[in-house]
Amino acid sequence: MRLDYNKIGNFIINERKAKKMTQVDLAKHLYVSEKTISKWETGRGVPDTNTLPKLCEIFGITINELLNGERFSKEEYIDKAEGKLLELEEVKQNSDKRLLAMEIVIGFLSVIFLLSLTALASFLMMPDWLRIMIIVFGLTISMVGILFALKIEQVAGYYICSKCNHKYVPTYHQVLWALHVNRTRYMKCPHCHKRAWHKKVIK
Ligand SMILES: [Zn+2]
């Protein structure tokens, strides 16, 4: 079962018009831009998990109806419900996987970049001030790369508490300062408040 963006788009148009709302009205209610609404309605995107509940509340429909692009009768409801939610979850999982792969590339490139500039500054004849400038430049760029990679580490997927199995997204500060082995970090669980090694999971 795949999400049919065009069907969902038409459904949103119909439900919006039934509520006598313009794209601007709807955008205001959802705190998104008019462009976003138009993107959904033309099948170039679907609402994300943050806006979905509010949108469905406005239309008086369920999330599953929205993701199927139609209102259900009671009997249909049970059948169609589960699949679409799982699919939306899958979309997030795939994008998280891509982000985490990108994080490795960014981290790797940052280190290579710094090493090459350091080698250049060490082996080529040049005035000392230039040598220092090159190394400072290399350090700055690779720091930015590493901080960016850590940002990805924070937002993609979840960490799971080894004591209570609570899944959560940590703050950037937590991720930045936590001891870690690969993607497993020593952090304080927001649920049970115990410190432990928390593993990164995609779902
Ligand atoms: Zn916990």
C-alpha cells in the first residue's frame, strides 16, 4: 500500500472547501505557509506527523482517512487504518537512514580535509603566519562539519534507554557532550532519569 499524493491532495482541497476555508485560512490555523498547503493540494507533498493531527482535527477526520485520501465507513476503517500509519513511519525511517549515512560522509570529509591541510602546511615551504592561517582554517571548517554531523546524530532516529526502554530524541547539548562509542551514548534518560549507555535506533 503506497501513499497516493494526488488523491490525498484532492481530498484536502475538498475537505478545505467543505469547511469554506481558503488556503490562507488553513495555513494560518496550522502555522505553515500558504505554499505548503498548495504543495499538499497539488500532490507534491503530504503533511508531516507534526501537522497531521491538527489538520485532521480541523476537518473532523482521522489521520488514516487523510492518508488514504477518503472518508471511511466504520467497516472499512479497521482494515485501512494500520497500513498507512506504518507507511508514514517508514518514510521517516528511510529519511533518517539517509541522514545517518550522510553524517558519516560529512564526518569523514571533515577529518580528511583537516588532515590534508595540515599536511600541506607542514611540508610546503611557506611563511609561518600562512602555515598557522591554513591550520586554523582547516580546524574551523572541520569543526563546522563535525558540529553539523552531530546535529544529524541528534535529530535522526531515537535513542533508547537501556534501563527503561524509553525512546527519545535528546537535546543537541546532550549529544554534544555525551561520552560515546560509535552511536551509543552515555546519557541521562528523560523518563527514568538514570544515566546509562543509550543505543541509537531508527524505529
Ligand atoms: Zn530510562
